[in-house]
Amino acid sequence: MLMKKDWEKKKKIKNSNYPGWSAALITIIMFAVIFAAMIVNVFMFQSKDRSVVYTNSYNHDRMDIIKTRISRGTIYAADGSVLAKSVEDDEGNEIREYPYGEVFAHPVGFCQKGVMGIERDMQPYLMSTGISISEQLDNAMNDKKNPGNNVYTTLNPKLQEAAFKGLGDKTGAIIVTEAKTGKILAMASTPCFDPNEIESKWDEISKDEDNSPLLNRASQGLYPPGSTFKILTAAEFIREYPKDWRNYTFSCSGKFTFGDESVSCFHGSVHGDVDLSTSFAKSCNSSFANIGTELNRKKFAQMLADMKFNEKLPVEFESSISRIYWDVDMKDKDMLQISIGQSRTMMSPLHLNMITQAVANDGEMLCPYLTERVENANGQIIADYKTTSLGNVLDKNEADVMHELMREVVVSGTGDDLNNRSYTVSGKTGSAEISDSSTLSHAWFTGYAPAEDPEIVITVIIEKGGSGGAVAAPIAGEVLDVYFEGGSEE
Ligand SMILES: [Zn+2]
């Protein structure tokens, strides 16, 4: 092997203070904390007034007044389909209607019994009017409410429906973004709830801690990344050995032992002689554990920081911070586990999608966003949102090699369910083991298509779904089929 140990003493990524805890326990605690925080939030809004909600721009009393004067604006999909609108009930009271029911529940949210999603993030626009003063005067004379501004999202109903259907009765999340802009085309999470029933079934929905239906698992869920983390380990290896990585060889006996610690390849596989590409395509844990123990910890820490671990993602909606435990004094056995995505590392599907998008986009990471523009009731633009670069997290050479490695996963590796379709896919599977060996792994797939000129990036997690290649990749395929072929009609 061509590397030597070069452990440096400076730590860039802080110790997250949970050494020794199992990933499963951390998952449960994270979810419990997020869930509790959400409920507290929602109840704080409720305690003042059942229907009045809070944003940074409005206090409760002002909202009461505003609601008598403004009819909350409409939320649209990118194609103009209505996702949320204000209608009158039989008594003439304004109520909110969500034509797609559960399908858009997490990204669009709701505005009764508290406020979530786009309903919350865009509330200052939805609950103010951009029409002219003379129109407002006319409305006042005729005792009419002013129309709130309308929000046009980046969401694509066909892809959102495909994602929601793909998840079915499983627990998990799918996020689909546009490779060259960062627009979020679909964001689905299950178990779900129907925002039309938020008022009538509130107790049932808000107290269901087993399923946490209010949790948007796509952006707030945190999971061990499993083998999808090998994207980062491979990228760091290429960064440290830009000329020599092609000479890497390893002989996999199904198990890699380092001191008194060992890791095994998934389901007892023995991969034999592998190079970097084969190690990645077949997801050889032994080979990646070997690579991990030899990487420069200071440099790897810097890459992980650049990739936005241990910091709040700069998105304008609720998201959880991906955590990685890092300490230069950690034992080698921790590096074995970290480099194959086990250990204590926890990531959100949104964050993994951003990293995948950066590969797809030749190294430049873009900020994911949900709102395209805001218009007043006459169709004049009040605000519009553009692509924001988060910088080049990989250089061109690194991204080129990652394209090659991720393509091979689909052509000859664990993602081959997505091979031989009418479009080309590159990606990485993951089967993140949970410490309780009686339960199935979390199944991951993250990737992009077409391989040669990426248009969309998709990340799928199925909790306790089993293997990423067998469970998550086919679901990604269902969504990609709809994007590239319009999907199969039933
Ligand atoms: Zn192996």
C-alpha cells in the first residue's frame, strides 16, 4: 500500500459527545428530541389562539387583525397545480384546502393547529397583499378581504406523486432535486398525514410518537449513512492520491482486521482482488476500512467540514444537522467504522442529496430550495428565488473520478437494478446496519441521471428496509421512470 500514517493533531470537527452510543439509540433519541421540539412549537402557537400562528414577521395580535383583512394566498406547484388554497366553508369562514391530501403534506405543511412547511416559511408573503393601494381601497369600500400573495414552488406533482407512491406503506423518505439549480422537485416522507384533517385528527396525529407523522424525514430525519458514506471516503482518497489511486489494490477475504477490531463485508461476501473502482462498485467494507485507517485525519476532517457536517444546512426550511464524531485521538477501530459509514455518523437524506448533487454538478454544491417565486394576485412578481452556490467541494478531477466510480456501481455493482434502462444512472447504495442485529438495515440509494449530463438527483431511505440495492434502488427507479418516460400508466 502506498500510504503512510500521518495523523495530525488538530481537530476540525468537534467531538459530538456520544462515544459508545449505538447508532440505533442515537436515531431514536434524535427523533424523540425533534418530535418533542415540534410539539412544543406547535403547542406554543396554539396556546395563544387556536388558529393563529407565529412567524418572525408577525405577532399573534397582528395576525388576528391581518386575518380579517387578508385572504391567505395560494400555494402552487411548478406546473401551476394548486397545492393549498383558501375557500369558504358553509358558514362563510375561510378554511384551507389541500387538493392533493397526503401527497404534499410535508413540504407544503399546514396552517391550523400551528404552522409547518411552506405554509410557515412563506407566511409573511401569503398573509400580505401586493395589490395596489387603489385596489385595496376598493376592497375596503366593498367590505372585501384583500387577496394574499401567491407562492409558486419548485415542486413537480408527477415526481412528488411517484415518490409518495414509491414509499407506499414503508417508513422513509425521498428527495429529488434538479442537478444544475438545486430546485427541490419532490420531497416525500412517510408515515404521513392529511393536512385537510389536521384540525379533526390533531390528537391522533400529534401524539403518534411511534410513527412521528409530522416529522419530515427527508430533511429532519437522521440516519447512519452506511455505505453511501464511501462517496466521501473515496473522494478523500482520490484527493490525497490524485495520481496513484488507480494503482490501489486490495485482497478481500470478507473481513478486515486491524488490531483487535474487524469489519466484515455485507452478508459474508468475499470480493477477492479489488481496485478502488471495484471496491466502490461492490461496496467492499474490508477494502474501505483499509483505506480509512490510512487516510490523513486532518485533511479528511476538512473535507467533511467543507461538505457541511456538524453545521446547520443553509436551507430556508426545517432541517437537522448531520453529525460526525471526529477526534484525532480516536482509536483506529473508530476510523474503520467511520470510513464505511457506520460508527456514530448520522446524516439527513437532504444532506446526502446535496453531496450527491455536488458530484453530479462537477464538484459545485448548490443550496436546495423550494420556492420559485411569489406573485401578487394580479400576477406581478413580488419576489423570486435563484440558485445559490455553496462553493466547490470537489475539484474537477475528483468529481470526474467520482462520476466514473458511481457509474460503475450501476453498471456492474450493487446498483445494477438501475442498469439497462432507457436512461443512464450513477449512484451509490447503502445498507446501514443497526446495532440490533435482529432488525433489517436501513436501505439507501443516492444517485443522479442521466449519468453523462445529470438533470436530476435522487436520494431514497427506507427505514429497516433491508439492502439498498434490492430495496431503495428499485424505488429510485420508479421515480426516475416517471421523470424520463412519464411512468407506466395503471
Ligand atoms: Zn469485500
